[in-house]
Amino acid sequence: MRVICIQQRGRDPYFNLAVEEYLLKNFTEDIFMLWQSESSIVVGKHQNALAEINHRYVQENQIKVARRLSGGGTVFHDPGNLNFTFIRNVERLDQVNFKVFTEPVVAVLKQLGLDAYSTGRNDLLLDGKKISGNAEHVFKKRVLHHGTLLFNSELSRLKKALKVDLSRFEDKAVQSNRSEVTNIANYLKEPLSIEEFSAFMFDGIRAEYPEQEVYQLSDDDMQAIQKLRDEKYLTWDWIYGYSPKYKYSNQVEMDGSRLSFSLQVVKGIINSIDFLGKISNEQAVLLTNSLLGTRHDYEELEGKLKKIEAGLAPISVDRLLKVLV
């Protein structure tokens, strides 16, 4: 069967994730695609987005947060990371096999003298360290498999962006396995730029297919993908609201006393609040009435709390905000 090969040049993570879904559901051919995104955290379909990210670090460093179509754990994208996507028609679900898709990637890496290998989990390693996380999604009789290749990523930003206190969250969401990571560029005998590495991977994997065609997205394709990006992948409801229900607990110290609280959050919306500590009944009612039905989101909470700041004194709204998300 003919295989369509695509080098997607744009770096908008929301658009790129929409490209994958569009190709999966609107094409019939097998597909191979390489792409990159600007700095972003991409959570799995069944994960609690807030439990996977260092919210303040991500916000302060303008790192985008996105949710993909497939399950699995959270990954970090930046211009030093290369993403690969395979879409293939299958007759039976038992043909859905991670190894089938990672083997061509490993083979091309070996051409560069890199002894990459799989542990049998959803990742690829070099020297015992992770260079690639992989995930899959099945739609009818088509399977989408995608993965990352950490080539020359800013690993310090990756670690800080994913540093989370999981003790604050109680949920049944899929949690990421935190692994030691490394960059492929560190192991090359001869230095390559990310552009040269991408071209090498693209040509190497294309060579695996007897019948292949380099494809450029048409104007109609681009318009449909843009619509999917705007109406799904860019929305708060998909990125945060799709998270499984969870309980978020934390505490804040103020004037020598401790105020503990827990939030029940469903589809990203706070639907119950409990307080324990030095807080008057009037303040508890004021907080509850203000926050119920509000998105568990820093900007939304800030707007609500600033409106009732006078009634919360001496409780500091700024300090409260730091522990509410």
C-alpha cells in the first residue's frame, strides 16, 4: 500500500495535534509524519492536566499546555525535540503493536551509531536513559502511533515544568512515569543540527516503504485542521475540562494558624469545597459561594477572589491563590 510521508513545518502544538486527528479520520492511506512544536507540555487523553504540570512555572515561562488524542503519560515538546507519527490500517486489534512502529525509528538511529533500544514499555532508551515516549490511539480500523525524540531539548525546563506535588491530588487518572531523560545529540559521533537530524530521520524511514509519496497539506486540509484546532485542541474544556474528576487538597499558613481546604473538581469545575482551620463561618460561606461553579484555573480564581478580598481580611488573597492551584 502507498504510504503518505509528511514533514509538517508549523510549530503550533495545537495545530499539530489537530493534524494527527484529521489525517487519522479523513484519510485512508498509511501515513508517516515528522513534526516539531514550540515549548509545550502535552498530556495524555486520560490524565489530570493540573496534576501533571508545575502550573506556576509553566505560566511564568509561557509554556503551552495541550492534550492529545492518545492515552499514556505526559511529554514535553520544544524546538529541540522531534515528534514522529505513524498511522496505519489494521485488520485486527492484535496487530496494534508498539514494536512495529518503534523498530523503524530504532533502525535509523542505529545508522547514526546510536544503540537505542526499547524496554518493552512505551519508550526508547539510550545508555539506560529515556529519549522517546510513545502512545497509541485506535479509530475504527486505523491506529495512530506517535512518539517523541529528545534530540537537543532543554531538559532543565522539562524537569521544572513537570515537577508536581502529587500528594495534593486524589483521582483515578493515568499518571506519568517519571524517568531519567537524555538528549540524542550527546551521543552522536559527528554533530548534527536538529534540522539535519530531522531530514536524516525522514529520509531513513521513507526508505522503508517501497511505495511512498511526499505529501503537502492542501488549502482545504489546512482549513479543516485549523477549525479542529480552534474548536477542540485550543479549548479549555479539552485541555483541562476533559480531566477525570479529582480531589485537590492543600493548606496555607497565615498569622501562625493553618487553613486547610479540599476541592472536589468535576470536568475542571469546582463543585464542592471543605475548610478546616481558622476561618469564620461568614468567610467560609463567602468563599464557597464565590468559588462553586468556577473553573479550577488560576486566572478564574484570581478574578473571583479579588472581588471578595475585603470580606476575607485578614486572609491574604495572594497567599491563598498560591495554594489553590
